[in-house]
Amino acid sequence: AGTRLACVFGADQIELSKDQKTDVFKKEGESVTLKCSYDSSSEVVFLYWYRQYPNRALQYLLYRGARSRSGNSNTADSRFESTATRISTELRTTELRLSDTALYYCALRVGAQ
């Protein structure tokens, strides 16, 4: 049987990490790491990263499982990679391009236990 996934629970939340600046400025060719912290009572955790260009829909980048789902992952662009702990997730990319200039979002999805 598959895992039944639920919407974010009332106590579940994700936000920029305290040490993550809201505006990041880098040069082409450099690397960058973005970090979000999350809180959930669930052991079934999936962390997603998206980006958005002005006046465009969200673009899926990747997801990374955490806690009991730490072996799960999928990426749409191999230049992006993610790590996850019990309380945070990071998005890393190297060789930045001008086309990477966008608004980046982290999202949390939890499953029923």
C-alpha cells in the first residue's frame, strides 16, 4: 500500500532559516546555498524547492525526503541539489547563470502517520 499524504498540519511550518538572508547577490559562475528551517511532528516529510520568474508560474526544481523518507529525492535540473536534516533543508547550485535570477521558494509536505 502507498503512503497516504495529507495537507500541512496546523503545527507544521517552514520558513527561511534565521541565518538566511532574504536577498542573495552572487556573480555568474559562483555557487550559492539557500536554507529553510521547518517544524513538524510527522516523520513523513517531503521538502520541495521551486523558483519563480516575474509574472510566471512556479517552476519545480526538486524535492528531498527527510526523516523516515530521507532516501527519497527527485530533481528536474541536475545543477541543483538538496540536503535535509530533521529541522532544515538546503538548496545548493554551482556555476550560477544569469537565468538563475529568480524568487526561490521552499515548501513542506507531510504525510499521515
